[in-house]
Amino acid sequence: MASRPFLSRTLDGISAADDRNRGAVPLVVKAMTHQSDDPARGDQPMRVTSDDNATIGTRLRALRMWRRMTLAEVAGLSGVSAAYLSMAERGLRSLDRRSTISALAAALRVSETDLTGGPHLTADPVQSAPHSAVPALRVALLTNTLTTSAVDRSRPLADLAQLTTGKLIPLLRAGDYAMIGCLLPDLLDELHYHVAAPADEAAQRLALETLVEACICASFTAKHLNYTDLAHLAAQRAMDAAALLQDPIAHAKASFAWLQTLPKAGSLDRNLAAAERAASTLEPYVHDSVGLCALGMLTLTASLTAASLQHGDTASHWLDEAGEIAARVPDDPERNWQSFSATNVAIWRVTVGVERGEAGGTIHELADKVSLDHLGEKSSRRATFFADVGCGLAREPRTRAEAVQWLRRAEEAAPQLIRNSATARESVAYLLNRATVTAGGRELRGMAARMGLPH
């Protein structure tokens, strides 16, 4: 089968398919003329513009002014103090917690993406290259169904299965979304062909199992590039394939991806209930390491969601559950499904700690318990760990200089992931605005440039 050409896209020419996605991520609202923080003074016009360089604080102020809400009103609805919001809008506080973003989005009646920003393109080729294949990925998911394929021929199914497990999944683990984009659209087309017209029952099962994994790859690729609608579409396709397969483990795998793509504003309680239900449903069917890994990732998801709800005891409970499960599988994040392992649980403890508002010394203590011996040098899990530590250290003045180095290590471990990360961009912008990290100034400005931030 002829390979689909790798689609090119520039800052001035985003494809029509991508424009449809951005429709789900409304333009950033920006007050252009009035300097007052009192939205009751409606005597000045406001206009809407797109600004990929905006920080979360900038978007917060723009959306608040657009809604004609005072700081006190947003504070009352979100549970975040007016003083903190004022500092966040001026870049003096970082908006880096899922719970805060969720609460503010709900208060402003917008999506989290409106606050954090959707897909953005910079002049940096490493940051922008992965976006080139998104239109083709969207076409593959929208034009195929589980009963009708958009293509009429395919490579042998065994070759596609090997490509998925031997190349695609390792690329996802490494955070190489550009290479994933070269492989995934054609792979999805051809797997749908085998699902819709299987040679026999065994072939259909293999095609469905492989499609679940490929759709999970598609979901996380889209999620990390900030195409939230496409990420959910891919996760839902994995759920549909798992349902047809009638395999509890496959369903749990798909559920993990689906849970990761759910909206958070106004739905965290539902998300936690769904994660706990998925874990409870899977538990009776767990008989091997793959099942344990799927169960472990569901418990970690429940823990982080509970932390976002500020349910500390529940978050700790699910973290402890994950630790017990991890003790039953090899500590091998490079081979285990979704890297679930004792090493990964330790990394998630840092993530949960950051979400719960921990900073400085406490983050240091959690980070010191993480061994990276089993993770590759180029690893999305390594990068996420470094970025979370950097985020937590950035919250305290005495550890801000160190935070810069952790964020730089994150970028080196998985540059495509970190340069497209809204959370990492927020931390870098916050550190730049504080203007106190003279030792790391050059590093900060370099990261800001590669992330498309004013520097």
C-alpha cells in the first residue's frame, strides 16, 4: 500500500481540518483598549483575537473581562482568592494545578482549553513538526468505522501488529510524536480494513486488539499536542473496539485513555467515580502482568483525580493501592504496559504532590525517592517527572533557580512533549515574570523562545 505523504504545514497555512479542531478551542478573548479591572465599566469596546503566545494568566484576565466579571466574582465561584487571581493575571503566580484550572474554567463557563490554550505552532521545528500529521490522523479516525473501511487493501495484519508493538508504542514512550505521525494514519486505515473484513475470527481479534493499542497511541499523541477533541475521539474508538472484542483487559486499557481525555471543569466528581468504577470492574479479571499494569494505571488515574478534587485521603489510598500492585510486576517501565511499575508509581507520587500544592522541600523529598535507572534517556515519563519537579520547585523563591534546571532536563528528555506542554510553558513564563533567576536567565529565555513565549 502506498504510504501517505507526510503533510507539511506552516505558521501561515494551517489546514482546514485543523481549523475545525480549533473551532473546539475558541479564540483567546483579549481586552484591547480598557486598562481598568472593573468590568462594570462597559464604555470601552472589546474585541476577540487569537494569541498563541498568551500565558494562562493573560487568558484568565481576557476571559474574565469578556464575561464582565470582577475578580471577587470569579474568586467566589472558583474558591481561589481574589488576591491570588490578581497576581496570576499579572504573571506573579503560576496557574499550574489541574484543580485550579478546572475551578476557574467552571466559574467562567469556558473549557479548560480556553484557559490553557490549544494547539500552537512556533518557529521551532521540533515543537511544530508533530502537528503536521494531525489532519491525516483526523481523516483516518473520521472516515473509518468498525464496520466500514475507507481503504480497500492493506499490509498483512501480522506486520501491522508488529509495527504497533515494536515501533509505535516505543515511539510514544519516547515522546516522538513526529515519527508517530509518519506511521499512525496509514496504520489506522489498514487496521480498520482488517477489522471490517477479517479473514477469520482469530484475525478479527488480533485486528481489534491492535486497533485498541493504536487508538491509545493516537489519543495520547493528540492529547500531548493539545488536540483535546481528537484525543477523545481516538479514545472512544478504542473503547468501541474493546467492546466488540469483549475483553475486560482491552476495555480497561481503552478506559484509561478515555479517562485521560475527559473534561475536568465541572466533572471531576464524575471522572473520579468513573476511574474507581473502571478499576473495580477490572479487578476480578486480572490474572497476569498486563492486567496488573492496566489496573495500576486506573488506580493512578483515580489518585490524581482525587488530588484534583483536594480529596487527600482518597488520593493517598489509590496511590498506596498502585504501590501494592506495582510490587507484583517487574520494575521495568520500558517494557510494561504504559510504563506501569514501581518507578512509575514513584513518579506519580510527585505528580499528585504537585497537584495537591506541595512545593520546595517537600517536592525535593518526593523526587529523591525516584530512581531513573530503569528509564531511557529519551523518555516521556522521565520528562514528565522532571517537569513536575520543576513546577513544584518554581513555587518557592529559594528553589526557583533549581526549577529552571529541572525544566531544562525535562526538555532534553522529550523536547516535543515539553515544548507543547501548557503546564511547562506556564512554569517557564512564571519564572521569567518573576525575574529573579539570573543564573538561569539564558536557559529560561531559550526555553521560552522554543515554546513560543515572549522572552
